Amino acid sequence: MSRAQAESVIKNIIRDIGEECAAKGQAASETLVAFMVKAVVLDPENGFNVDRTLTREDVRQLVELCVGKLTEEGSPALDTLKMQVYFDMNYTSRREFIQEHQRLLATRLGPVSRDIMDMQARTQADLEELYRRIISYMLLSSGVGSPNDVNTVREAAAALQSVFPQEELGTFLSLSSQDKEQQLAELTAVVTGIRIFNKFLNKGGEGIDDLPMLLNEALPELSGAMEASLLQTRGLAWRYTALLEMLAGGQEPAGEKDQSPVLLRQALYNVRQHEALLKAILSAVLQPHFTVLSQLWAGLQDEMVLLNVQEAVALGLQPFLLAQAQLFPPAQLDLLLEGSEVRSDEQRMAESAEERVNVQEVRGRQWLFPGTTGNFSKLPLQYRGMCGYSLAARDGLLLPGNPSIGVLRLQDKYYVFSSREAAEQFSSCPDDFTSRVAERARRCPELIQLLELHHQFTGTTPYSEVSHALL
């Protein structure tokens, strides 16, 4: 089968799955369906051979399995996958967002700019009209004031007249289109800076919002709400971790019996993913030189728009916590954990702070330590900083690694561990442990995104790219 035929088959499978999900009252985006197809094919329990062409029976079974997983009720694993898709399709980095915002602005200004570039002023009336168009362009480009407001236009005209008198239009008209655009940009920056400066001298600034004040009010409110949500999510992660440790140790939790380790692990993966995404959003949020002042102001405008987008994305994550919250409400967790200790990530770090790998006992490995390694805190840790040993040896348990114990460098990859014993065990046979982690991810596909394992699976890409690389 050719690549084009294979892509056509996959697209038909995705379409059929989407239609069956819709018929069952469950909306599933093409991106989510495409990833679920990959996850089902990767899971060895489903018996698909990725090197063999799919038969009709294979396709029927694949569709049936995917529809079942995508319409499953009360599944934290499905919620996690949906959360990941939602985040990847809605979240953009600061640079990407600002670049897109500027591109859209340039598109809207295109017609106004072309009118100025193409205008042939032959009379005094034509020159006055050109000057008015330049003022309108400046107001639209800067975003500080409306070109339809008389007072704003009058103020912008006075600022422009102070640096570019109407008498200089003849020189402007003789310029090439490229030079005209450059001068327009420079004049816009200077005029905007003058108007902002005058505003804070109480001498003008008609139609200019007090962005520093607005940001000063919005940032603490948003960051406070997100930090509270993050604290609640981390608390759940610690509690699920404690329960899983109890079960792994053969200890029965208090209260209701027969708790499902599978659902508890799914719930843990769900809240850990929410924690990771909230942290990503939080990290993104947190002299009268007229040109510089204009650029700073434009940056504040970008921050306001970006802040609104980030807030919407953070709020949009909430529905994907529903399944684990319903399965394990706080009262039930309290009962299950009665008499047991719930340790925070920070407490675990403190407990293992004095542990350190003895490099003499684990020869042949490269270990990195704080204080002796440059940019130690910026090392790109594998598994999103989780302990690879506990994932492999403790039935998929997610435990944060402590870099102070020692960071193991293997083939330009960096691994951290929850204890010195875990570090030594992992380093004794790293290939075995990394393979077991990969196998765990095949069975729990939400781990592929959570632990950033896309590179380990052929054809598996982040959700934001999945529409461009289906299989």
C-alpha cells in the first residue's frame, strides 16, 4: 500500500470513529481521535502489528476499541488525554502568541497602508487627506485611541505635527514604498510615545487605558487563583501517591475496600498532568524616550491580550478533572487515608536532601551534581523530572525525582531519582528500566504526553502537530 493510500485509510478510520462517537452523544475532535488510534495500535494487549497492512477485521476491531475508549464514562485516563489535546491546541508560547498577534494586526492594517503608499497628492486638499490617513494609520497601528474620536485625532495630529510637519509630506511622497513603510513605523512609535508620556503628565492621553494599573490588578488576581488551583491539584497528587504506596506495600486503606490501583493511577496521572500544565501557564504569565516608551506600551497591550488567553486556557482545563474527582471525592480520600501520612513533594525532597550517589560505587556512569555543574537547574530532565526507577519498578508510581541526589547523564539524556537506592538500581541497568517505562506508556497512553515520550514512539507527535502527521 502506498503512503497516500495508507493516509487515506487512516483518515477514513478517524472519520468513522468520530461519527460513531457523535452518534453516541460524545464529541471527539479529529486530533483526539487520531491520537487514540495511535495509542490503541501501540498497546501490545490489542494485538496490532504496525508492520502489517490492516485487514478489514483489523479496521473493525480498531474502530470498536477506539470508540469504546473515547465514549468511556468516568475515565480519568480519557480526561487526561482530552486535557492534553485541549492544552496543545489552545496554548501558545509568549513568542508565538505575540508573533501571531502582530501578524493579524499587520493584515488589518494592510488596506490602510496601501492607501497611503499609493496616494498621489497633487493639491493642498490631497496633502491634507494624506496627513489624515497617516494619523488614522498611527492610531490603528498603536491601538491607543480610536481614529473616530475627535479629541484623540486632534491630540495625535498635534503630536505628529511636532515631529513631522505637514510641510514634509513632499519628501515623504518621493520615497520608495519600503522607505515610506519604515518612516510610518518610526513616526507611529514616536507619536504614540509622546501621547503616553503626556498622559502620565496629565496633559493628554485621550482614549489611552492605564495598562500598568490594569495589569497590576489582573496579575495578582489571576496568579492567586491559579496558585490556589495548583495547590489543590498537588494535594490530590500527594494523596493518590500515598494511597498507591499503601496498596503497593500490601497495606489495606481505611474505609472502603477494593480500591482499584488502575483507577488510582489514572487519577494520579490526571492531576499530575494538570499540575504540569498549570505550571507552564504560570511560568508564561508571571525614561521619556518616546520610541522605547511606545514599544513598552505595545508590549503591555500584548500582555493584556495574552493574559486573557492564558486565563481562558487555565479555566478550560477544569472540566478534565471531573472523572477522578467523582471517583475519589475529598471525603472518601480522607477516609481512605485515615491514620496515614500524606507527604508533599517538598517534604519528599527534604527527606532525601542528604542522600547523594557515591560515584565510586557506580563507576562507568556520568553523574552531575549542584554546585559543580553549570546551569544545573536548567538541565532538560527526562520524564518531566519524575523518577524512572519508581515508574518501572513500582507499578507505574509517579514520584518526583530529587536532582540533589545526582543527575545521571546517559547519551545526552538526564535522569533524576527519588532516592539514592533508586538511582543506583537504575544506573546498573538503564536500558531495562527505560524499556519498562516505555512499555508502561504503551499501556497508559496519557503517559506519553505527561512524561514527554513522543521521541520514543515512531509516528507519535504532540497533539498540536498530530493533524500534520497522522501515522
